[in-house]
Amino acid sequence: MERKILHIDMDAFFAAVEQHDNPDYFGKPVIVGADPRGRGVVSTCSYEARKFGIHSAQPIGEAYRLCPQGIFLPVRGERYAQVSRCIMQLLSEYTPLIEPLSLDEAFLDLTGSEKIFGSSAEIGKRIVKDIQRKLGLSASIGIASNKFLAKLASDLQKPHGFVIITPENVGELLDGLKVNRLWGVGPKTEAHLQQLGIETIGMLRRSDPEVLAANFGEVGLQLYLLAHGQDDRPVLPEEAAKSIGHEITFQVDTGDRSFLAGVLLWLSDQVARRLRQQSCKGRIITVKIRDCNFKTLTKRTTLTEATDFEEQIYSEALKLVQQAAWGINRVRLLGVSVSGFGSEGGTQLGLFEEEQPMLQCACAHRDLGKLHQTVDRLRDRFGEGIITKGTILHVKSKVDRSNEPE
Ligand code: TTP
Ligand code: MG
């Protein structure tokens, strides 16, 4: 099912709060940042000030030279944090799936909200109105099927932007943009892409993924997918944002099921070990599979009880992989992660719980816990290789050393 992701970014946030709190400043160039007589920088400025060439991170002295008549104000962090909490509160009326990115920015997954509140476009309009009416501030909104496109959309027509990216307009909107608009493309990658003759997202979309992989490794493939408007990252509410995972890209694509099952066990073993090292237990098990055509699938399941046992992570991961794409195509990448460490991620209990052989379960669980403790201690003391499962040893020897999971 196509997701409905909304990205919201407040317009000239700090400066807009200052204008709201002091209506005399409305319509005027307001610059928030360091003392204009000092050596600090501009945090942000109103759109009126941007006409003078002032922008974030600019030396404040330069801003002063460009616009001496501007209203220069210090940063009132606590006030902006307070307004930010009100914004997030207001957003949470439409979905619990909110991922704040900064004080003035957040992703919302509205896929499940449409049945209750109307289309995502209608929800977006309501949010803009709510924020204007209740907080006296303006926001820009982008709506699309994933995070990357939604974020890009909110930035296309700032301020007061409202852009919806659809399969029909995605090419037209993306193709002419410079590659540095893609997540993960900094000046270095941009220069490298330029050497390959790739300057725009359209050029990247039409490029050869093998060439990108050869030049940038896994990052190259991610860029290729982004250029196609593909991005499968979920919206992660704050407590779920943390996850512990491992993935591996094979040097040669493989369809060998028993090998892949062994790799899953290896990945699960590493994830569980890290969970225990960080004293974390998680309820959400996610697998990621990329096939030889670069099609990426993620599947997740939620357990009733949090775990840090590789046995359980492996058995759930294996089921997910079997449901997803087992043997359909040759696999290029396989990943396992565990999240849901906080209160979220709970599943609804059945009305009639099956009877469990409780005592037997508890004993087996305790024994397994003790075994992990012992193995962890041995590994802490003598290194990771001191004790391992035969299957893992076998798959490890098949995977090229340069191929080890990061
Ligand atoms: P942004 O959303 O990047 O900027 P903005 O909201 O001021 O303007 P717009 O989104 O309309 O382009 O950042 C949000 C706030 O973060 C901004 O109001 C001030 C602060 N900030 C800094 O302190 N330093 C910086 O370099 C940037 C970019 C932002
Ligand atoms: Mg902003």
C-alpha cells in the first residue's frame, strides 16, 4: 500500500516567533542571532530580511552591513522550545506516528489517519490552519509517498509552501534539481558525481547503478533509489527512533537459501549481542532484503515481549524473509534490526490467550539467558571469535572478508 507521508517545516521559525511575540516586528527584517557588534552568526531571519541577502550561519557583522536598519534579536531558546512543544502537540491530534527532526520540523505518517480525518491533503490544510489560528505562525508542508520526497516537497515553495508529489509529477519536479538536494550528498559526493558527468537528479536517475555501486558502494545504490523517488525508511516516533541492526551486501548476488538462512543467524547473533551490551530489549524485528534488481523490501513484526535472544530474533527474521521474497530473486543485501525499546510497539492481546506450558517455558528461557551470559563473558574476555555457532562459522568463511557487516 502506498504510504502518505507529510513533512512540515516552519517558516523562518525563530524570527517568526519573535514577530508573533512582538507584533511591531511584523513585515520587518528581523534577524535572530549573535550580538551584531560581535563575531557570532545569524541563526535565522525573517523573509523580509532575506531580501537583503541575509541567511542562517552568515557572520552577524556581514548581516549588519547588509541591513543596518534590521531588528537584531538574541536567541531565546527556551521560548522556541516551548512553541515547538505546542506544534508537536497539535500535530499529534492527527497521528501518533510523528518523528520530530528539529524544533521546527517533523515527519508524520498519515497512512492510517486518512480514514478518520480525510485525505492527507485535507489533513495538511487543517494543520496549516491550526498552526496559523492557534499559534499565529506559518508552516510549509510537503506530502508524498515517502520521507525523502515529502521533505523535498516542503522546501519547494517556501514560505507558505504546500506541495504534493504524486507519481505523475515526481519526474518533472525531481529531474531538474541538483544532486545536492538528495539526502547524503555533501560537497565531496557532489564533486565525485560531477566527475562522472552527473549534475542533476534526472541524470542520476538515468545513470547505471553498477557504475554508482563501483564508485560509491552501497551509498551509490541508495542515491540511485532516491533519484527514482524511492525511499522505504519508516517514520519513527521518538522512542522508536533507536534501533540496533546489522546488514550485509554480498559481493555476488545469491539465491542459496541455506546460506541466506545462515547469514540471518549470523546477523541475529550480532544484533542480540549488541542489544545485551547496551542492556536493551526490543519488540520490533525488521528485516531488509534487496534483490538483484535493487528492489528493496522491509518487513517487520511486533513481539508481545521484548527480547535480546538471537534465537528469537532469528526465528522471526526467518519467517519474515520467507513471507517476503524467499527464492523469488537473487539476494544482494540482507539486514536484521531490532527496535521498539520503549513503551511503543505493544500488540493487542488475544481475547482468549492460549494456555502456555508456563513452567517449562520459564526454565528454558532462564537457561538460555544463562548461556548467553556465559558466551558474552567469554567473548568480552577473549574476543568475538572465541565461541560461535557452526553455521555462522560456515557462512562467515563463505563471505569475503571485505564483505563483513558494518
Ligand atoms: P530552518 O527550518 O532551517 O530555517 P527557518 O525555519 O528559520 O527558515 P525556513 O525553514 O523558512 O527556511 O531552521 C529552523 C530554526 O533552526 C531556525 O529558525 C533557526 C535555527 N537554525 C540555526 O540556529 N542555525 C542554522 O544554521 C539554521 C539553518 C537554523
Ligand atoms: Mg524552518
